[in-house]
Amino acid sequence: MTSPDPRSAPAGAQKASAGPVLALRDATLGFGSRTLWSGLDLTVSAGEFIAVIGANGSGKTSLLKVILGQQRLTGGTATFLGAPLRRGNRRIGYIPQQKLADDGTPLRARDLVGLGISGHRFGVPLPSAARRRHVADLLESVGATRYADAPISSLSGGEQQRLRVGQALAGDPRLLLCDEPLLSLDLNYQRTVSELIDAQRRARDLGVLFVTHDINPILDMVDRVLYLANGRFRIGTPDEVLQSSVLSSLYGSPVDVIRTRGRVIVVGTPDGSHGHPDAAGDTAHHDAPPAADRQAER
């Protein structure tokens, strides 16, 4: 009898017996008189992939900052591996938005990945055989060995994102936070980087929180969706959350969810159409949010 392919089942189902990596209980975050979200109960299990989506200024990036220990909750509790969150936890990996390095930046690809090993320490790291092996292993794991000695300014955005995935894995994390890591990448590299993160999630049994405006590149990888809007939220499978009735209730106005050719298009939200890069209003997330929201998203 042939064993089933483990990739055919959602990762959350495979890891159902694993303990929680991250737990937020009755969590509230606000700035002044404005509440971004309240009463948030969120558990991330080992191996679970959760997409975080919603309008500009809804608190997606602020949620990641709470988990990184850079922002305090207004109310409720948050724990990582059963302990209170703290700043600088090496077991939490972080992949930022893609930002091309300036021309002439002397850093090589292997140097950028190496910062994930020793960038938290003061002074210049001393070379060692063990460190070199670790960097080489990380480069291989993200498919970046062939350009290990290339200046990062000579690499494409997608190649640089591969390196940032490797950097995020350097501390042997249990949780991976991805803050719009596909932004500005072409469709080919969006898929490549998404699949790389997903493969590392499965191989290392990582919990993943993936902030994105376009869920389509990761739709078949996602176990659950956390949708933030108007100080409220919904959590569930993509089929449970990405419905016209659910999102209309969240926004308090009509929102249409259209499914076509395996893609999801959300239209009628205040900041444009989520989930479709060709939609007329979807460029809104490239612009700075209103002044009142910029403080909340910092």
C-alpha cells in the first residue's frame, strides 16, 4: 500500500498534535483613541501557515511588531513558546519587504546571510569554520549557492529575497514572520519566494505569519486567514473568511469576493481591490496611508 504524500494535506492538519508556537489571548492594540483591533485570540501551531490580510492601517505590521517585542499590547497577553514575548528573540525569524540594495554596496550575498548569525552582536564577527559551514548550509537551503560571492547590489529583487529568507532562518527559528515579502517582485519570483518559504516551513516545522495584500501567490499554501478591518477581525480557512457576506460584515459596506481561474478577487474595500495585482484600485498599498494611519502602522 502506497503512503499518502504529506504535501497533499494542509500543514495545519499534519501538525494538529503539536503545541502552540504563538498564543495571543484577548489581545488589544490601540494608539491614542484609536483601536486597531481588540479581543484577538490567535494561536499559531508548529507547521501552520497563516496569512494576515486587510486594509491599509488595519494593524497588520503592528501585529508583527508586537510579536517581535517592539510594540506593547494595550490589553491582553501574548506568549511565544509558553513565555512572554521579548525583544530580540532569536527563535523568531523575520523576512521584510523586498528593497533593492544601493549600487556599490560592498556586502556579498554570503555576508548578508551571515548577518543572521552574528548581526545581533557587537563588533566584527570572527571568521570560523563552523560559521562558514553554517552560512554555506543556509545558502544551499535557499538555492543561493551559485551567487554566494556576488555583491548584493548586482542581484535581482527575487535573488535578494532568497538571501533574506536564509538570513531569517539563521537563528533556527520556530516562528517565521513575513512582512509583505512579495511586494515589488514579478509574478515568477512571487511564486518562487512563496514556495521557498513554504518548503522551509514544512522541512523545519515552522509556524508562519505571512502579511500580504495579494493572497493568490500563497492561496494553496495557507491553512488559515486572519483578516483585519475596521478594528475587527475574522479568523478561519480561506473558504470561511474570503466570502462576500463575511467581508461585507467586517467593513460595514458591500464587498464582493470573486473567484475565477483559481484566483480570489476582493472588490469594494476602502483601499482598493485586495488579491488581484491587475485590479484598478490595487496600487493603493504602494502609497503611504493617511497620516492618522501611519502612526498605527509603525
